[in-house]
Amino acid sequence: MLGAPLQAGNGKTEGLLPLCLPGGCGSRSRRAAHGPQVIIQPESITDDVLMSRVRDGDVQALAPLFDRHHAALLNFYLRTTGNRASSEDLVQDVFVRILKYRRTYRPGSRFLTWMYHIARHARVDYLRKRHGEIEWDDAYAAPVLPSDPAESAQHRLWLALALRRLPDDKREVLVLSRFQGLRYEAIAQLLNCEPGAVKVRVHRAMRELREYFHQIAKGQIANEEKP
Amino acid sequence: MSKEVVPDNSCARAEQWLPDYWQDELRSGDRAWLEQHLQTCAECAELAAFWRELGQLPEAEPDPRQRRRFDAMLTAYEATPSRLAWTQAWRMWLRPLPLGLALVLLLAGLGGGWWLHGLGHSAQGQASEIAELREEVQDTRQLVVLSMLQQQSANDRLAGVSYSNRLGPLDPQIMQALLHSLQYDPSPDVRLAALDALQHAGGGGEAAPAVTRGLLEAFPYQNSPLVQVALVDSLLELRPPAARALLQKVSTDHAYSPEVRQRAEWGLTHWQ
């Protein structure tokens, strides 16, 4: 069986998500922007509403947004930089930038697209500062679970190696669409192109990734060989 | 949106539709056709399996300390009362220089041009005159920055710090003025901007040792958690050996706020 396709946003798109995840924001985020405390049903608060509050000065409303999205951002960075410490720094940088540029957010627009716009810029700046030199660790690009059978673990390793070989722009578009669950329309906004062009890029990136994967599996490219 | 061209070849069509399939954007008829095709074509089924495998890669779990780091950042942000809105700061970047200073620069440019026109005609002579003129303009700009850093208004001082970013390599006089602002300026915004300017201009250049020494010396003068956290980050970026001892002291000293102590502790864990 082919299995179910991805649901919109891989279950992480903006919308009616829980206000706080375990270990999350606590009572602070339920505080109203101004005036007396108001208890708001978590499921009624969208990313857009929270970000609009942040924009208007209620910076504590950023906490539930952090809880909702920092794991996805971490994985975005892990798969595009292959470095845990850098990815954690970048996640933090994204939320600092969200605070810094909060007034540029337009209420009613898609928060997720806006956030990834910031995330991409943060990554470009980070790479520029380090002259593009970040140590890539395959274990972070495609992690293997202890419970994985040996064959799956081997496949994951090959996938990580293939991902590493992919040019940065192709890796990014693939990660955004297949891992981060962004719709092609949202990616098109990020990349400033048509959704059709995004599909073509994803399609080509996938084809190239598969070629690398097969070359690595057949031993035509050594496992440790860097592009 | 432009209508897509559907390939006649079944496998090419399947390959083209797979991106839509995985985002659940295929019409039901096309979806049924694709699923039927995948049952009969081993090569496309293998490609589909590859797509599926890619989407099923396990996700890394964030470190719980990341949430604490975020909380520290948020608290430090809120603890600074007069933080400028980004739009205001940006307007300040774009704001023209005060009229008097602009006139000084204009006169310096005109005078330099007249002087250059009236002197020597050889190419070599002109080149050295241009170099001298550039040096004069640079000196004038530095004077403008030094003057702005002394202004009464915090906005003017902030503009002075911003203007210093455009001067290129960090001049020792400007560096001293920025370090002075970092230590003594009453506005946390000016101190933060001075810190950014110092790190930006002096981080990797000849001035780096003096800048890092200055940052270490400036730490005890800070009373704003936001500036303290920013200083911890800068020291972590520059990594002077003496900073480690300072971070250790800060991480255990209860004179500092919890978020600054946590930040210093986090800095120590990331020290390589």
C-alpha cells in the first residue's frame, strides 16, 4: 500500500492547535494583552492571533508560538545544516528576530510563511558569518532510532549522505515541502516564484536525491566522501 | 495559475503527480489513476516508496534547555523598558544627519575638490592627493560620529553609533568612544547598539583583542539584563580566554538576575 499522503502542514501548520504543549508556556500565555486576566480557550487561538498580539506589544504571546514551532524549526535547520549546536542557535535567533521585526507582521497573513521567511534569512546570515563552514553530522540530518531494524538504519544513513550531497537550494526546497510540510503555495511565496515552479524544483531535487541514494547504496560514492 | 501539461507517458505522468499526491492536492480521479498505476509499475512504486520513506524520517527532539533559553531571552527583552521599536530604529538609520553636520561634510567635500583641482597635474600627484582627500573625509566622518556620541539626546547618540558602522575598519578613537558608550551610556538601546557596532567592526580585525578586552571590562558596569545577555552572547562569539572565568562567576552570582545567570550557564555549556 502506498500509505496516506501528508496532511496539510504535516500536522504542524497554523490553525487550531493547542495553545501550550507539555513543558510549555504555563499560565503566562493565557494572560490577555492588556487589562485583567482573561481565560481564553486554547483551541480558539490561531498563530495569526498570537502573532498579532506580539506585534501589539504582548511579547508573552510569543511563548505558545515557540512551543508550537520550535521543534519543527529545529528539524528544518538540522536537515539543512546537519549541525545540532548551530540549529539550536538558529532557532533562538529566529525568535529573537520575530521580536525584533514583529511590527512588520501583517495581521491576517500566514504566520508560518512569515516565520520561515525569517528562518531562511537567519540561516543565510549564519552561513555567511561562518563562511559557509558548518560541520555536517549525518546523524542529525536523518536520525536513526534505536528501535529501527538494521536495514532501515542503513537506508537512513544513505538518505542522510544523499541529502548532504544535494545542492543547498535543492535540499532546502525538499526539506520545506517533504519534512516541514509547507504547501507549494507557501514555498512559492518564500522563494518568490510560482507554485508550479516549486513543484518542478521539488521534482528535480527528489530525482537527484534518489540518484545519489542509489549511487551510495551501490558503493559508487564512498560513505564518508564529501561532495 | 497556469494549467500544467500532463505527459502522455504513464510513468512520466506518475512522476509529475507524486509531489501533488504527497501534499494531498490531486483530484480524486487522478489520485485513483496514480494508485492504480503504482500497483502495476514496479519502477514508479519504488519511487513512491522513496517519497514515503523520506517523509517518515524520525524527527529530532529539542533539548528542554532550549525552552529555558527562550524564556531568558523573553524576560530580558521585557526587562528593558525603553527598547526602541524596530521601525523607529530603522527610521533612525535612514534619518539624515543634522543640518550643521551635513554642511560640514559638504564644505569638506567642496573644499577638497577645489584643492584637488588647483594642485598638481601629474597622475601620481593626483593619486596621492585623492588619497589625502579620502583621509580627510574619513577624519571628518569620524569627527561627526564622535560629536554625535556626545549628544544630549539618546536618539542622536544612537544615530551616531549607527553611523559608525559605515566607517569601515574600526578606528582606535571610535573604538574608545563606542566602548565608553557601552560602559557609561544611560540608555540600554545605545549600549546595545554600541555592542553590536563593536562586535561588527572589531570582531575579526586588528582591533579584536582591544574590543574583547573592552567587552570584558564593560560587563560589571551593566545593570540591564538585556545588555548583560547580549554581552554574554558576544563573548561567546569572540571567545576570549578570560571570558570563561567571567561567565562562571556570573552563572553563580545572585547579584545578577536569573535569566542572566542561566544565559551565562548556557554559554559555559556551549564553550568549546
